[in-house]
Amino acid sequence: MAEKKKADQWSSRWGLILSCIGMAVGTGNIWRFPRVAASQGGGAFILVVMIGLFIWAIPCLIAEAVWGKVTRMGVIGSFKEMVGRKWTWMGTVVAIISLGIAFYYAVVVGWCVRYFVYAITGVVKPGLDSEALWTAFSTTPGAMVPWHLVVMLAATLIIFKGVSEGLEKINKVLIPLLFIMLIVLAIRANMLPGSAEGLRFLFQPKWADLLKGRVWLEGLTQVAWSTGAGWGLMLTYFVYTKKREDIVLNATTVCFGDTTAGFLAALAIIPTIFALSPDPQAAVATGNTGLAFIHLTNLFTVMPGGVFFASTFFLALIFAGFSSLLSMVELGVRLLMDAGWNRKKAAIGAGIGITVLGLPSAWSMTFLDNQDWVWGVGLLLSGLLFSLAAIKIGVQKIWDEHIAPDSDLQAPWMWKLIYLFPLWFVIVFSWWIKQAADWYPDTYMKWLPISEYTFTVGTMVYQWAIVVVIALVLNNWLADKSTFKFEATE
């Protein structure tokens, strides 16, 4: 039987909600959502995202919240307690995928810090070659390392202070300010001459696109990536809730808060591009980093008040990314605390571990791109494991025993949509396989060297297989190590 270990918890419901929204809102809301929305049918894509919240994100976040609230353990121990000792490996796979993202995500937040410094020190100014600036920063060996270290030091210090004094206090500042900054940027963008064309491009419904499979697949993928569904992060935060916390209402609030951030970012970015860019379509068609660090950076150099708005934009990116990173570090901390470590020791251990294992991504963009591909798509696998576990336990049983008694939002149909997750996984993952096979028809199952086979199906499948084998081999050992539960108050 797991031992109980007292620790601090959320001091208020707003602290929990804001922290969970911070967990969900990340850099993908700021630079991926607007870009994909604009390139995948505008209003049609947004409709798909809204549907995706119900058929993917909300059910998955409800499952995570149940696991955390019921077991009071991190993602590994929670699967042991919920599904059974021999299924501990499922939690291990979810944990490794999320930590795999944390290793490179800290580097990405470091980019945002670097560009914020560029903005406030006058580097972002008329005449700047934004493409050359990004190329020099991203390809110079070691240039990203100091910013990675700064970000991880800050994250570790906050996690070190605990839930109420660290996570809750910082998110009560970061998240409201993030939304304020996005609103300011959106208002300014829509005051620019020509911005109305961007709004039309973004929101004018292209209903024929609803018949295109790619719009649906991109929408479901966006939902999985941006809401944190399947990461195990919501689970970790719900370890620290009071015993009577409403799961359905909080999961729904987090999803709509996350999507609102994406809408605001789209309102800020797409009108700016259409108002100032000589080729808006080319800017929208670029990747995430190209949009943020090359095209938008260049537009800030010609925008009236560009220094202020560049600083605000990159600060918003920092807040979005850093609040998500904190939840990833806390996931690692919770795992160590489940093994009996005290918070301070666990914070230092997780901080050092993520810092060190993030160094390869800080040194090589190719390695970072590969890890983003492998573990970003791997979130689909995490969601699948939560759904299979829920089905094994009994979806109706979970609703009756763990969700309905404390829920003001009695909507069992939202929860029961978790039955469909295996179908969504097959459809969406098959699309990723087809896409990678189209890119590399002769080599799509190869994976080494990573520098050559960065975005193949093989590099995903083989790295996932290694993780599953490790999780299976360590199943009993990790089950024995995960013995300390958090003891919640009423």
C-alpha cells in the first residue's frame, strides 16, 4: 500500500485554474495556431478545433484529472493505482514522452528569452536582416545553451518553492498578463491599414474545406498539442487539489481558456502579416520558427512602435512557454516525490536532469527538430493509453465513482467520448505516417543517423519502441518505487 506524504496544495480554485491554463497555453498557441488556422480553411479549421475540444481534449483532461485526484500520485504511480500494478508501464511511457518534450521545450523558451533581449536592447530595428539573425543564432554551436540554462534555473527555483508559494503565485501573475498582452497586440494589429484583409483570410468560412481530411487532421492535432491533453500535466496538477474539486468544469475551463489564447494570438499575428508583409501567403506558409523569428521579427522593424510591440510579443511567448515548462518540470518532481524524495531535493534533481538532457537540443537544431517530431506526435500515444486504461477500468464506473459526485457540470456524454480515442489515434497517426511516407518515399522507415532521417516514420516508431521496452522491463521496479501519496485536505 502506498504511503501518504503531506505537502502543500493549491490555496485557491483560481490558483489551480490559472495554473492549469498556463500548463495548456504554450508557444504552440502563439505561433502554430494562427499559422495553421490561416492556411487550413480559416473558419472551417476553427470549427474543427472547437469540435476537437469535445472529442479529444476535454475527455483526455478529465481522465488525467481523475488519475491525479483519486490516486494523489504522479503519472507512473497513478497508473499503478488506477489500472493495476502490471500496467505501471503505461504511466512510464506517458512520463517519458512528456519529459522528452520538456528537454527541448526549455530550449525553445530560451529562444524567446533571447529574442526578448534582442528587442529591448535595440537589435530589432529598421534595416535588420531577421533571417540572418535567426540563422546565426540557431546554427552557431553553443549559442542557445546559455539561454537554456537561464530558463531552467528560473524554472527550478520556482518549483523549489512548492505548489502554493511557487507555481500558484507565479501563474497568478503570468497568465493574466499573458492575456492582457495578447489583447494589446490584437488591438494594435487591427488598427493597422490593411489588417481587415487578414481578418477575412483568417475567419471567413471556407466550408468546402470541411470536406478535406487534412483540415480535420490538423485540427485534432492542434487540439492534442495545444491543450496538454495526454501529457500527464493536468494529472500532476490535480494531485494537489482539494478532495471535492470539480473535474469536468475545470477541464472544460482549461480547454476554452487555451483556445481563447490561440484566437487572440491569431487576431494579433495574421492581421499584422497582411497589413505589413509584401507576401502574406508566403509568411503564413512558413514553419513556426520562421513565422515568429523571421517574418514577424522583420515586420516589427517597420511597424510604428515596433520595439514596444516586439518586446510585448516575445514577452508573451516567454510567459506562454514558461508556464507550460513549469508543469513539465513539476511532473518530474512529482515522480521523484512519489519515490520518497522531499520537494527541495526533487526540484534540484529534476531541474538538473532536464537541463542536462536538454543540452543536445540546445546544441543542435536538427536534434531538437527530431525530438519535437518524435515526442510531439507521441502525445497521440499518451492519449491512447489514457483511453485504453479508462475503458479497462470502466468508463461508466469512473463517472459514477470519481467524477459525478463532485461535478456541477453534469455532462457524462463529454466524458464518454473517450471511447472513441482508439479510432482517432488510428486515423490521425495514419495521416502522420502517410505524410512522412510522402516526404521520404524510399527511406521513411529509416531512423539513423538522426541528422539524415529527422522526420521519418522510422525515427518515431523505433524511439517509441525503445521507450515501451524500457517501461516494460522496469515495470515492477518502478511500481515498487512509487509508494508515496500526497495527502489532500477537504
